[in-house]
Amino acid sequence: MDYGIVAIDNTAISATLSSGTAVAAKTVFEMDFQTSAGHKSYIESSPDLIQWVIIETVSGTGSAMVRYYPITSKNRFFRVVQD
């Protein structure tokens, strides 16, 4: 099968199959969340929903935040915990 990759950027990989069908795969995860002024938000990641690791701490401003994280494995879960 000819996958013929036609475009790669920091958010997606696009390809056209030999049948002419276009496909795309995301290479990053976009997380949108609301912050609370004066509070910290802890963005955590887990491979199994049991063990969580803080990957970023965000100081709240009361506005919405957007963060992007690479998809590094098949099972990677995210959550936001606020203090």
C-alpha cells in the first residue's frame, strides 16, 4: 500500500492512500481548561489512571487556558487538578 505522506506539522500527519482516501492522525493532545484567579492548576499525566505525575503547574488568572502535549504512547491520560 502506498501511504504517500503529504504534510507533517506539529499537530497532525496527513496522508493519501493509493485508493485516493485521505487520512489524518493527531500527534499532539489539546487540553482546554478554565482557571480560577489566585489558584494553581496542576496538569497531570498517567499511563494507567492509577499513577499520576504532574507535568505542568499553571497559576490561575480566571481565564481559559490551552495547552498542547505530544502523544508519546498508546495509553496516556490527562487531568487537571486545582488547589
